[in-house]
Amino acid sequence: AKKWINIRKSYGNFYKVPRNQTKLTIMLENLGMNYDGRPHSGLDDSKNIARIAIRMLQDGCDLRVNEKIHGGQLMTVSSSAPLEGAPAPQMPRYRN
């Protein structure tokens, strides 16, 4: 993987909170969610990050790639940069 979404950066920018408010447990707490699973378990952390991402999409966030590796260096990707590749998946819409 050479490009990815740093959910902490996206969360901080979208909800306008400082970096010290972007720890996993704090993000969940601020969204009214409990941590599911064992802390620092890769699988459980991933599931909780996915829950945050889903909530951000529901709240109207346009999640975009915001970090990449180029020439062995970590780089921030501008949020105004055009999207590359396939469009982001959309949340399914349920009919009543």
C-alpha cells in the first residue's frame, strides 16, 4: 500500500478537533460509541476504525486518500487534490 486514508487526520479535519482528541478511544467516545473488543488487538482496532469511518460517511464526510509514500518518504496528500482511481464506495441506501 502506497496510499491510504489516515482516519485520525480525516476525523480531526472533519469534526474540527485538535490532534489530542483523535486517539481511537476518544474518537469512539465522542461519537457515542463504546470500544468493542480488546484494546491493541489488530483485528478489534480495525473493526472499531471501520465503525468510525462508517459514522463519518453517514455524517457527510468525503473520505479521501490523505497520506502516501513517495520515494520512501511519508507525504501528506492535499484534500483538494483530484481523486485517483475508483470513486469511494457509497453507503447503501435502505428503503422503508
